Amino acid sequence: AQRHPSGLLVDLVRLFLLRRSLAFDRALEVLGPETCHFLLRCRALTCCRGTSAEMIDPLDAAHLAAQTHQDSASSGEIWLFANIALWPAMGDLFIATDCDEQAYEEGRFEPVMYLSVDSFALLAII
């Protein structure tokens, strides 16, 4: 079944901004095998299997993503979720930030949770 082109954008927003899971096969379709492989190896994406949400080793998941000819039945119960938020900045430039649910201690690493207007202003002068 062919999907509407806006479905691609909707799935990207769900995955990287709304922190929803995406079926492995759909993630391969949306991101492409090469990008999916890269994001799994960098641990920007996490894979889990079935209703028990058993975590899949990132390198094993990346190997699955690299196998574009795999049997779709074997990946039917595998889901992906993002460990980062991806924000479109300009053109094909995206900025990865921490997810907004991360807590931090005063005086320690403070996560970057979103892009604000001043961030876009800095991009404009580059």
C-alpha cells in the first residue's frame, strides 16, 4: 500500500519530537537503511522486540538495518524509539538535542532540550 507523502513527515515528527515508537520496517522506509544503521550505531535510536520490549543490542539492531533484503516477518515485532530530538534548522541541516524529560543536577551537565529563537538567530549569521 502506497502512503501519502505527508505520512513520512508525520512519522518523523512522531519519532523525533513526540517520542513515539515506530515499527522497524517503517523506520527503514522513512529513514532509509543507511541512515537508520548510522543512528542505531550512534545510539540515537534504540530497538526493542515484542510486547515485552526486550532491548536489542545497538550493534545487532544496526546489523538488521543494514540488511535491506531481510525477511520482513522477522522484523515485524521490532520497534524503534529515539533517544534524541531532531530539530530542522535550515535546508538539510538538523540539530540533535536532548529529550525534554531528562533531569539534571545543579552544577552538572545541563541538557539542551529544544531550539529557541536565539538559536535560530545564531544559525542565520553562520
